Amino acid sequence: MFIILIAVSALGLLALIFGAVLGYASVRFKPEGNPIIEQIDAILPQTQCGQCGYPGCRPYAEAIANGDKINKCPPGGESTIQALADLLDVEPLPLDGDHGEEKPKMVALIREDECIGCTKCIQACPVDAILGAAKQMHTVIADECTGCDLCLDPCPVDCIDMVPVNTGLQDWHWQKPQDNLIATDAQPKQEASA
Amino acid sequence: MNLITLSSPHHTQSTGVNKVMLQVLMALVPGIVALCLFFSPIYLFNLLIGCSTALAVEALILRLRRCPVAFHLRDLSALVTAVLLVISMPPLIPWWITVLAVSCALLLGKHLYGGLGFNPFNPAMVAFALMIVSFPVPMTTLWLAPNSGLDFASALQIVLGQTLLPDGISSATPLDYYKTQVGRLTATEIYQSELFFGIWPAGWIWVSLAYLVGGLFLLYKKVFSWHAPLGLLVGLAVLALIFGLDPDSNTPLHLHLLAGSAIVGAFFIVTDPVSGATSRLGKFIFGFGVGCLAYVIRTWGSYPDAIAFAVLLMNFAAPFIDHYSKPRTYGHSTRHQGYK
Amino acid sequence: MNAFSPAPNTQVWPLIGGVEPKENKQQSNGLSIGYLPLPPFLVLPVNQHIGVAAEPLVAVGDQVLKGQLIASSSGKISACLHAPTSGKVVAIEPRPVPHASGLDSLAIIIEPDQQDQWREQEPWPNWQQRSSEELLARLSESGIVGLGGAGFPTASKLSIDQQIHTLVVNGTECEPYITADDLIMRERAAQILAGVAIMAKLLQVKQVLIGIEDNKPEAIAAMRAALEHYQGPEAVIKTFPTKYPSGGEKQLIWILTGQEVPSGRLPADLGMVCVNVGTAAAVQQCIVDDHPLISRITTLTGQVLAQPRNYELLIGTPIVWLLAQLGVTQAERIIMGGPMMGEPLANPQSPVVKTCNCLLLPTQQELPLPPSASPCIRCGFCDDVCPASLLPQQLYYHARSRNLEGLAQQHLFDCIECGACAYVCPSSIPLVQYYRYGKGEIRQEQQQQAKSERAKVRFENRQARLAQESAEKEAKRKARAEAAAKAQAAKAAGDNSAIDQVIKAAQAKSAAAAATKAEGPDLEALKSAVEQAKNKLMMAEERLAKAEQEMPENAAAFRTARDKFAEKLAKAEANWQKAQQETKT
């Protein structure tokens, strides 16, 4: 009986000591990470397009932090989903088609002679990338446009087009070489070609 | 004018993987000739079986994997695997073990990992280890004594399983013999055996020297650098010198180097680029590790020759060696850091 | 140099890695520099250099004189552009430029009037008497860029703030086939050294190191001879074994000085500046003869050409016209630069530009197209030849799986794209293309990151502005409502409708209080806030119940919303009660 008591009290004492050490360490050496919302927000593409059903990227980031799905961001596409999955340590999901599809980078372009100067698109633009005043022609600051589409619907005369972003000499880069082995692994009966 | 735009460089040495492999095969010829001359020409038959199995199995797997068969067969890597495997196995090994071994090498050692370039282990050694574990008796007892006088026809019958093995034909390898006898007999007594020619392992010494010639040819052709072979020989030699100074109690250095598969291992096995380390320093460490492990297993383990196990063990360590033997990049003050 | 001065230090450090491809230089270095007639038109892209494109100064229809400034540099790193001959500006429009992409870029097109009439020139034969500012000003107006291939504006290079002690002159020309620098050194050694002296004065260096590969004995001899008449800081010609890529800037600095340029930094951080011999000759022409950069020496080589040779070509000469002059109408490949690093041109209509040191037209036998790539066998040949001691196969694996983080970790940006790895690769893997792809993707990612960062800031600013606007509106509305309530209370006190007795009584009191005292808490507003919060909470609860039935996976969001409203209600109630207490006392 005495031996059992000794054993129990020794273990209990050890548990206390270790618990105290661990507790102290968890307070003293607490890792200072970004709040999770900030980290999620940093991954989202910041188009502020609202295709996810939230009014902007930050609200969606908050929603994800509160348990919403990570596959509602078409502009970010697969790479964003992958990055979110890595960050949150969850399974990457395929993009949810209800919220739209992944499209090439677009930029809004106002057909300026058709613009009536109603300022509706200016109010709709989430990043203030449209310049103009009432009864004056509006124009898009292409560098600031995130391609979110939100200005298309409000336009009463449908004078806004989404055009793909052109690759210039400065942005052009070599594409990834065709990988024979992988390509043929995936596509049967295709001989390796030069 | 329609111009072709391909990224630079527009100039290549264009050696081609198959040229590398062809050079390796050519370099193995002297060793094979020596094996045929001093042991038995039955090696040629075994090679025939091994190579045809290799081509057939490789083609079949490539087809199943939906890869371009002709394109990948042309790289000759399957043949190299088969030849290395056959020459490391005993000459009188039943034909079906050869077939099984080559198939295992290609299937388990290579294609299950994604084919050429992706196998973490040396395919030939994977199969060899598998065979020696699965069929320990034939794999260790079907060796021939040098100049045994066994003609090709009878050897063929043994290999094909049509006759039983006649008594007194098979023999242990010199390393095996030395290891088993060294406690009971003195070195001088051991050297009395027909397996030895003076203090040299009869027959085996010529085979080793023939491999050495082939290996030096590859070194000259710059198919590989000297680091891995030297590493193996140094590793083996250092331990053999430390522990084997007294030939009456341990196998001496020259037998370690010349009586077993040390030379073929140094020039043809640890130089396999796919499963070895990459940088020059890494290659040396890799070879050194193989040499040390081979000595340890030969001396204190239960296998008389141990290059296969040593290589497989070091294959495990190759990524680790690679990680810690990265060179210092130009303009950086420290070596590469971190994982990725 | 007097007899007692110590022998110049000609120590060199061996190149790390490197390959020795067949040089193929004898085809084009046998003949002297040749000249061609004026082309029918000249195409002058406004961006022929690293940095910001030049700003056109002329309009369509303008007459220009030879050497006249037609586009001026804009920004710190930019270069001017001059008319290579006299004539008329016929167009300013996007034209194909010598580039693998085949994309167009803005260019000024000049039709020569065959007069070849110079603008007014002011030669400075005694340039030593000019101040550094004057010299630099002329240099930056002359449009000189690095002629070795990269095209960095020379004036920007020479006007750095750092203390420079060594000027490295690059006469290496390690690329096979190219002999332009070789011929310049043979024929214009004195000019090069005069240019070197000018640059040495501008940078106030202590020594000049001239590096030449030992496969150019004539050039070395010519430079040695010219050095006898050279006046400037101590200059040493160092020769070293021929090995590619000794001529890379960082590699040459290592070979000549045994120092490494730190990663991501410039030679200037080591107190060094590196210029090409052709650039030095151009500097002399610009300062002494007032001759801006309107032509350059280009090697035309490859077995497609009957007679490979170096030519002095006007900038802007259309390549297709040039080849026709040499009897070539068909070509499979046109490579601008050498076989190791040259840019494959997508469009033969593109012109000769300032960075065009060679046009290589190889036959299929000469430089066969690479066979399709086989799998990497990890042979490590690439590791051995990499001049930057990178791990090319690790880079390859990372690039293939688009692991940008891994690429950066393996120091992808220390890769100089010399192509030595791909040259030795037995599997014919287009390694350099993988690296270029990786670099491009990383840059694109960074741009994307910067853009989304900006978008975020703009979005947040807009949200803040909208919130402020609506707050102001709300405040105004409140003020109006308050005024109305006061007026009403004054008219008919005690006649307010309420929900329960307590509230009624309190309200009566508060109305009275409001009527008697102008200040004090607005019980009316607080009470309506409570009501509103109650309603909202009710709605939120309804929504939550619905969500829990229909979309349980989203219920969490609704639950947090409900909790928020509950919190708000509690707050509103607390406020109201506090206010009531205060009014009571």
C-alpha cells in the first residue's frame, strides 16, 4: 500500500512539475503568428468581386476562418484553393462551380464614346479604379482594375467590356516545356514527338 | 520564313542516355569475358536469358503504363540492369531464378517508383537482395570453382534443371571460404585451397581486374567521376586495414578488394546516378558508406559478400547525403540552407 | 612604365564549372569588318535596352539628320535613340522586335534619303579638358548601352554613387561563333583604350583589368600594342584559358580578381564596374567624335551563309533585308547571339538592335535540333558544369512541379542562364527553358501579389470612406429625428404610444425631461435602438433556425451573426437602462 502511495505521489508530483513547466512555456514562448484571418486574406486575390457571396475578400476571409468552404473564389482558382488548403490544413476541394469559373485575367474597358456619365459604375467599383464625374465620360485605370465584373451590371448602356490582359514584351516569359513523359502517361497512344 | 523558336542553348553535346548506357555495357565486356574464361561460358546463356527477359518485361510494363515503348526501350537502361544482375549471381543459378530476378528488378525496383530516373534504389541490387533472401541456398552455393572444367553443355543442363548438380562441381567463393575457415585454420593453410593462387583468389582476381579495366574506361570517358568508386574502395580498405591486419583472424585487405564484388560494385553499382548521391562530395560519402557497410556486413554479418545490402542501405541515405553536401552557390557566403 | 615598377599582376582564378563547346570562330574572324549599303528603311524600336523605353521626339513626316536625337531617355535607367542616317520619319507604330515571343513593340521607322547627312557635330579631341559632368551628359545623350548583349545603359552604369576602384573590361567573348569583340579588338584597339581612359576618368578608378580568352592571340597582341600608347590608370591585360562561360560578368570578375559578386548585388558593391570592349569603343566615338550609337559590329555567321563575316550595321537594319543582301532568302532558325545563350527570333522582319552582337543561321547538321527529352537520370553532369554552383536538377524538379518557393530556395535567381547544364544533359532536357519559366512565374507571382496588395488597400480605403459617409448621413438623420421628436413632445406631452407600462412611464418621464431640459440622454432614441436590436435578433434567430434545417454546414456563420445581435441587444438595453437611471436621479 505504501509503495503504491509513493508511486502515485511521485507520478503526481512529476505531473505537476511538468504541467507547470509546460504551462509556463506555452505562455512564455507563445508563437506570435498573424491572426488566421489576416493570413487567409493575404492568400485571397483581392479582386473584391463578391463572387463568393461575401462583400469583398476580407469578409470571405472571416467567413473561412469561421468555417466556410475554401472553394468559392473563382478569380483565385486552383492555386488559391491549394494555398488555403495548405494554410488551414484541410483537403483541397475543386472550385465550386456555383460561384463561377476560373477565367484568364481580365480588365474592364469602357467604350468611351458610348458612356453617358451616369457614375453608376464608379459607385460599383470596389477598388475605386474608375475615374469620372457625373455627365462626364468615365474611364478605367487599367493598372488598378481587378477584373471583378461588378461594373458591368450597373451600366445602363452596356458600354463596359471585359478584355483579357495583353501580354507585353515586359511580361512575356518562356512557357514550361512540354513534358513528354508526363504527357504520354496521361494521354495514351501518343508517341513522343520532337 | 517560318522560324523555329526554341529556348537556348541551341548547342548540345547530345550524348543521350542510351549512349551513356551503351558505354556502360561496353565497359562490362572485359569482365564478362573474364567470367566466361575463368569460370564458365554459361554466363553467356544466363545473359541471353536475362537480357531477353529484361526487354520483354520492360516493353510490357511500358505498354501497361502507356508510355512510348520504343522511345524508352532505346535508352538501354533495362539491359544494363539485367547484365549487372546476371553477372552478380552465381553461374549455375536455375534459369527461372534469372527470369524472376530480372522481372523483379524492373518491376519492383524501377517501374513501381515511376521508371527510369525515379527509382530510389538500385534495381539490380533490389532484385539481388530479394533473391538472396528468397533463395539463399542456390544463391550462395551454385558458384563454380575457377577452371572447374565444367563444359558449356553440362552447365546448360544444370541451369535448365535437366540434370542435378554433380558433386564437387560447385564451390564457395574465396571470400566465403576464408570467412568460414579463418577461425579454424591459419592464413597459410587457407591459401592452400584450390580457390587461391598463392595468396590471390584464383580466377576472381582476373575478373576483378577486367572490371577495373572497364571501369577505368568509363572514368576516362567521363561517364562518372572518380568520387564514388574511390569512396567505396577507401571505405572498404580503411576498415580492412584497421580490423584485418592479422590475416589469421580476419580476411585481409587484398581479398576484400579483389575476391568479391568490390570492384564491380565500385565502378558499376555505386556509380548508378539515379539512386546515388548527386554532388561530388556526396558521391564520395555515398561510396565511402557503401564500402564501410560492405566491410561490416562481410565481417560481422551472415553474408559473405555484401555490396548489394550496403548499396541498398546507402540508397536510403542518398537524399540525406545530398541535402548536406550541397555546394555553396556563387555569391552566397554559406551553403544551401533548409529543406525543400 | 619605368623599369623599376613591379611586373603587373596577371594572376587569374580558374572558372568554376563551365564547358568547352566547339568554338567555330574561325569561320567569321578571317575577314575584316565589312559594310553594307543603306537599307530601304530602318526600324528603330524605342526600347532596345534594359529599363524604361525612350520617349519619341519626332512625328511622322519629320525630316531627320544622321545622328539626330529621335527619342529621349525617360527615367534613370533608359537610353536615347538617334537616327542612323538622314531621311524621313514615315511611321511610328508597333513593329516586330528581335525576340522569341514574336511580339511587337513601338518603333520609329525612317526612310533614308540616301544623303547620309550628319547633324552638326562637335568633336572633343581634347576630352581630358572637359569636366566629368560634361562627359557624362554627352554619354547619356548618346544612347550608348552595353554592347555585350544585356544592353544596360552605360551612362547609368558610369554615374553611380559608390566608390569604384577597378574597371573590368570584358574582351572574353566566350560564346562560340561570335567574333565581333575579337575583330573590334584587332582593328580598333586604340579606340577601345581611349574609351577605357574616358570611363576610368569618370569613375576615378585605380586600376583597369582587361580580360581576354587565350583563343584570340591577334586581339591580345593588338591590345598589348595599343597599351603602349594608353594614358590612364594602371591597366593590365589578363589572359585565361578558353572556357564557356568565362565572359559572364560575375564569372569574369571571379577569374580576374578572385572575388564573388554577392547574390542579388551589383559589381559596384565590390567597387567594380564591368564593360564590354565594344562599349568602350562606342564611348570613345561618342566623346571624341561626337558620334552617337547608331551602328554596331555584328557577326553574321552559320553555315547557311556563304561567307560568315563581321559587319558594321546601322541600328534598325531589317534582318530580312540584311540576309537578302547576303543571298539568304530561306532560314530555319535565326539566333540573335551565340548558340549557348542566343535569342531565337520569331520574326525575320525584326531589325538589328543595339544588343545584337551576332546573327547565327545554323544548318540542321551544324546545330541539330534537340531530340525529345528523356527522363532525368540524376547523372549530375549539370552540377559539375554550373558556373554558379547551383543544383540544376533540383531546380528542374522544382520548376517542373511549379514549386516557386523551392525554386527561390535553390537560388534560381543566381542562375545566369548560360546553358552549360542543358549543353551536357544526356537526357536533352531543356533545362534553361525550365529556369526561364520558373523565373517568369515568380516575377508574375510577385507582380500579382503587389497588385492584390494595392487592391486590398484601395478596397479598405473605400470601405472606410463609405462607412464615414454613411455615419455622417446617419448623424444628420438622427439630428433631424431628434428635432422632430422635440417638436412633437412639446406639442403633445404624454401622448406617446408604447409597448408596456414601464416603458410608457419612463417615456413620459423622458419626454418631460426632454421638454424641460435640452440636454441629457436621449431615452427615445435609446429605446428605439433596443426595439431595433430585438427585431434584428429575432430575424437572425429565424434565419439561424432555417439554416440549421437546410444548410447545417453554414449554420456556424449564422450562429455568429445571431450572437452578435444578441450582444448588441444586451448593450442597447444596458444603455437604455443606464440612461433611465440617470434621468430618474
